[in-house]
Amino acid sequence: MFPGGGQPDMQQLLQQAQKMQQDLVAAQQELAETPVEGSAGGGLVKATVTGSGELKALVIDPKAVDPEDTETLADLVVAAVRDANAAAQQLAQQKLGPLAQGLGGGLPGLPF
């Protein structure tokens, strides 16, 4: 039941839902603009992604480049990007998790 035994104020509920949606959109926008870095090989390869997972930069230390072993370099690049994406997912969970819970649980399309 509702406090006071009355019906909920639908206008107030709609306003609260609209504010939560606006907060979620703002958090998603902030996340899309936040750079997150990951690395591999003790920092030989560094990847920067946005909080939403878009790859923005890739830095490869010349020491990681061996023309006879490009497979290891490729593995380091993949590992650095995975590390950055894991950090981006953690950031998304921190920023969007509380908002999604406020909307009654996880939202479709969000990774939690």
C-alpha cells in the first residue's frame, strides 16, 4: 500500500521517472566522453578507450616491435584493448549501476 492509504501522485511519479531518465542520459554522455586506459606487457602497449568502449588511441613502445614476432605484438594489442574495455565496463557499472537500480533493475542493453 501507499503511505497515508491514498493513491500515489501520478504527476510526481512521472516527474521522478523523467528526472531519473535525464540523469541516466547525462551519465551515459559523461561515460562516452571519459577516457580510460589499459595496458599490456608491462606498459609496452597502451590502449585508451572511452567509458563506452570506443577505442581512441593505441601507443606501442618501439621495444615491443619485433619484425620476426608480430604475433606477440598482436597479442599485446588485444590484451591492452581488453584491459581498457574491462576498466570501461567497471566505470560504467559505477556510474550507471545506481541509476539503473533506481529504475527497477538493469536496463536492456546495459552490461549489468
